[in-house]
Amino acid sequence: MSCPLRQRDTDERHRPEATSRRKQVGERSSDCISRMISPSSSQAKLTIMRLVPVLIHLLSSAVVVASSSCSPSPPNMTVVDIHTHMYPPSYIKILESRSSIPLVRSFPQSPDPRLILLQAEVESLDDALANKPGAKVPGRPLTSDYTSLDQKVRFMDAHRIDVSVISLANPWLDFLDANISGNVGAEVNQEFSDMCARHPGRLFYFGTLPLTAPLDAIRASIAQLKTLKYCRGVILGTSGLGNGLDDPNLLPIFEAVAAAGLTVFLHPHYGLPNAVWGPRAADYGHVLPLALGFPMETTIAVTRMYLAGVFDRVRDLRMLLAHSGGTLPFLAGRIESCILHDGQLVAEGKVQPGRRTVWDVLKEQVYLDAVIYSEVGLKAAIEASGADRLMFGTDHPFFPPLQANEKGLWESVSLNAEAVTKAVGEGSAEAKAIMGGNAVRILRLHEEA
């Protein structure tokens, strides 16, 4: 099964293996034609042999296309990546100045600075800073993929991505002191706006909010984002103001975001408590917190919002959930059953006939990205919210190829693209919608003003 993304044919034709295949095809074609021509038909032989270069070119082009790892996108399909991150220069400077997570730190054992974000990495960070024997280097390499706009555009070109909606990667501004977060937020948002202006029509972004600042400063940030040409929403973690997204004090912010017409891109960061993973969690790399902790974090946050009535109170709120909504598509039915059978909620009159269910919210106020890496997961997301509410994403620059010499397609990207093809059919209307059409419509990417 082919996927909707493929590198440019010109790139393929310059690879040594492609050149070798063309030579082999040409030799076989020439031999075949020669055997078809008798020695007495010299004029016919001359005429046909003149066609050999043309035939070789056509056959070699077919070989290149057939041998490519991904089939090309249909010419009328726009590919939009709505889940792609960057750290602008001002943000990197802040991380470099810190002594506690999140931070950027250099270690003798690593050629690149290390980006250390997860609470699960605290122990290995302390051991590495203390130069303990056998200490693991924490975090991940901070390569140019995280910081370079040129690298981002090259990635887009290589994967045939037409438009990207970039966003600040976690943990955003959640860790900043209240007295500086407003100014930092304004600077970061302006940096993203300036980056998008360098590639008009190809780049848009989700802004970030200074949630540790006073309410007036947060409202001012939302007002600023509304005026910025390429901003299409805000990226938000699950902490909110520090007490979760069901915090009543967050309602005015949700109302302001909704009134500004900005979509909330909800992204996890905090995961689950380290104790959940058991005493040998460090033996398993980042698999447990990333594969399980992040999706459960999103699931818990949105479920709390639903139980608190946030979606009913702010009907115009629109949320795009990372990683296909965590486990919500799979657990929504269980959540509903638990609500119906909860004596406390029933006694308090919170389970009334005709109430909006979790399923209703998923189909009316929630969008899901398609960063799920499998056909099975994507089908669950489609069933939960509808194919018209899903949007393709890559999660670039996270999950890069591990081999230093691997410069082709990222497998993490190909898996998501292939999942779309397998779930809804290659070239189908649903595939075109998920790969880009939905994002253009929902995020108004056809508008630059």
C-alpha cells in the first residue's frame, strides 16, 4: 500500500541506485530491440534504434516511480501539516539559561546540546551533571531541525508538504515567572509571525499564551494574536493556569480565545507520575511516557473539561487534540457508561435526559490530528469525530530517523500518511480532506489577511 507522500522525482533520479537501474533498463531494452530486427532490414533497424533513447527515458522514469517508497500525491491534493514544532532563538536562550527542567545543556558525551523536557529525566540529569560512572545522557539531541526555518522548509519539500502550521513545542511558557511571561510570549509570537512572513502561503502558526501572567496580560496576548496575519490559533498544554483545564478561572480565557476565532491546539507534556511506570522504567527509554503517558494526559484533561461543563459553557470553543485525541476515541463509550452509572453525578442532577454526550462534543467542538501511526487508530478517530474533522500532521522534528546517514523520508511521517491511505483509500475524497482539505477549511489557510 502506497502513501500520499513522496520525494521529488528529480531527487530520486540523481541517486546512484536509480542511475544504475536506468543503465540496466537501457541495456535490456537495447538488446531486446536488436533481437527483434533482422540483419536485412537495415533501414528499419536505423529508424528503430533512433527511438531507443526515448524508450530508455520512458522506462527509466517508470522504474524510478515504481521503486519509490511512497507514491506521489495526486496533483490536485494539498498536503497540510498541522502538527509541527519549532523553538525560536529567544526561547532557546531561555532554556540555555536554566538549571532545572526544561533546559538545554551540553555534555562531553554528546556532540549536540541536549534538550531535556520530561520530568522522568530528572534522575538521569542529576547523575550526568554529577559525572556519575555509567550515567546516561538525558534528553535528546538539539539539532537544527528544532531551530532552523530553512531546515523546516527543506523537510516540507522533501515530504511534499505544501503548507505547515508551526507551533512552539512543549512546555511552551508554562514554567516562566509571571513578571516576564507576558513579554516573552509577545516576543515568541512575533518571531513565529516573522518566520511565516518569509514564506507567505506556506507557513502559518499557532501562537502561545503566557498562562502564568495575570489575566489581563493573557487577554492582551490573545488580542495581539488576533491581529497577526498568519496566526490561526493557540497551542495549549494541559496544566492551564496550574490547576488543569477544568479550572473555573480558565473560563474567561477560553471565552476570549473562542471570541477571537482562534482554535485551541491541545498538546500534552506533563504525562503521568513517574511512579506509574514502575521501578525499571528507565530501562525502556522514553517509550512509556511518550507512547502511553502523553495520550492518557490528553484523555484525562479533556474528560475533566467535559465533566466540568466547559464545552457547554463555551459553545464556540474549538479544540484540536494532538495524537488523535489520545485514547478518547477508544474510551469515550466507557466514559459515557461510567457517567450514566455514577450515583453521585445522578444525585446531583448532572445526568439529565437530552444532555450532550462525550460523543456529541467529539463531533461538534473537537478536531483530531492524524498523528497516530496506524490504520486501526486512525479508523477509531474517524469513527469518533468524523473524517471531516481530522487533519494530517507529522510531529516534526520529534521522532527523527536514528541513522545519521538517513536523509530520505522520515518513517514517522510515512507511517501517518500510509495510515490515511489504508483507512480511507488512496486518492479518496476522505484522504484528500484529511491530508489537507480539512485544515485549509477549518483553519482558513486560504486567507492570508
